[in-house]
Amino acid sequence: MNLQTEKLELIEWLVKQSDSDVIESIKKIKGEHINSYNVERVLTHEERCLLYKIQFLEGRSPKEQDECREFYEQYL
């Protein structure tokens, strides 16, 4: 299984979670990772696709997706 497929499966699983302990654990991991993350780097095409998929899974409206896309495109 390739990395992209694994990430998509994790995203699907996370979207379906309702256990607050799981969510808090993920937030903790994210917080630890953000310290080593270079926020200046450019998103890859695959990362942009994942971002749009996450927005769709979260039930965002098309207008909100356009606003998010416009915001992130300034960094591309």
C-alpha cells in the first residue's frame, strides 16, 4: 500500500471518530509535529488534493472551499 492511500484511509477513519480521547491524541501528535514542520514550504499537488478532500469530508460549502483555496493558493 502506498503512502497516499494510507493517508487517505487515516483521514476517512479520523472523520468518522467520535471518541474525544482519540481526537485529543491526534491533536497532541499534531502539536508535537508542528514544532518541526516548516510552515514556509510549498504544498505538493497531492497535499492540495488531500486538503480539498478533507474540506469536502468536513461538509464545507463550495463558497468556503473557494475561500480556503484562495487563501492557500497564495503560498503555492
